[in-house]
Amino acid sequence: MFSSSSLPNIGKTLELKLKEVGILTPEDLKNTGTENALLRIRATDETACYNMLCALEGAIQGIRWHDLSKERKEELKQFLKTKNIPLNPLNFIQK
């Protein structure tokens, strides 16, 4: 199970979202991968966005999401673009 200290970036809200999609442990998250975890969350939560994607990636790497490399952040942005997912959830909500 996740705990507030088990992985960086995983607070109670994100932990609940992960549990809702069957990602119950840090190992589950690592096996699922950043992008697939976001897609699973996005299936039930349309506000899942770039910040959450970075949080997941940081958790997998064991670092705060602010410390992700510029290259990895750009890869994550490109992933969202290929899936037509807005970087900011407000872009989706303000239609």
C-alpha cells in the first residue's frame, strides 16, 4: 500500500485516484508506468493533466516532480499532445 512517505508526490488525493484504478502499491505504479497510470486515471477523472503526469513520473523516479529533467518533461508534454489531453485541466473545463 501507498503511504504518505512511501513515494514523493503521492498525497492522499493522488493515492485515492491510483487505488480507484487498481494501482495499489509503489510496485504496481512502477510496473504500470507513468503514461499508462495517467491514462487509467483519466478514464475516471477528466481533470488528470500534465501536473499529475509529472507527479507520477517523479514518484516512479523517487524525486520531486520539480526535479524531473527538462527532456523528460518535454516527453511527457508530447505524450499528452498525442493523446489530445490538455496540459492544464482548466483548458478542458472552460470549453
